[in-house]
Amino acid sequence: MIRSILRLVPLAALLIAAPARADFRLCNNTAGRVSVSLAYTDGDAWFSEGWWNLKPSGCETLLRGPLAAQFYYVYAMDERGGEWKGKAFMCTRDREFKIEGRQDCYVRGYDRTGFFEIDTGKDARSWTVQLTDPGQTGMR
């Protein structure tokens, strides 16, 4: 018993000493591969970027570090044609991108895509979005 407790002490010390992670993450809790794009503001300008390709049951860190805003926007599509979308329109394109600005998407040669809004709250330092299939608990 004492030997087991002593083995846990170094592990507990490592857990306490480790810095807290602060990231914006997205997890794919569906049965298929999902492609994801993210939009956000840095306080001065809007950015949209993508694509992260997540395998089933996979998670990915989309932004590293403490959250800089309260609202983030996500658009995702699966390989079967399903979408997670909303009414906040941002610029995207078919291949990898990072686009500044959300106005005049078509004029600038981009697609205009509806993202859904994530409210992380005013004091959140990290956040994880869980994408699920229809009928499961979560966002779709």
C-alpha cells in the first residue's frame, strides 16, 4: 500500500507543476472524417482559416494559447455531405486558407460560407467543441 502511494507522489507532483493548457480545440465525435474551418477576430480584424481534417473520434487544437475573444465561429462538413453551419458569413476557399476580413468574399475570389457561433463566455481561457452525428448530444 505505501509503495503504491509513493509511486503516485511523483506523478501528482508532475500534474501539479504542469502549466494549464489554454487552447481552442475541436473534437470529431462522428463516424466519419470531418473538415473544419474556424473564424475569429483579434479585436481589429477578422480571420477565417481552414482546413483541419479530423478522423473519427479525433481532436485537434485549432488555436493555441489563452482565448482572445468571447465568440468564435466554426464551419464543418463531413465526407457524406453533412454540414455544421450557421448564419455568420465568412470567407473560405476549397484548399488550405487563412483569409483576413469577412466582407466582399466573392469580389475577392473566395466563397461565402455560413459559420455557427460559439460563445465561450467572458472569462474562458480554453474551449472544446464536440461535433456529433444527428441524434447524439452536441452541435450539428
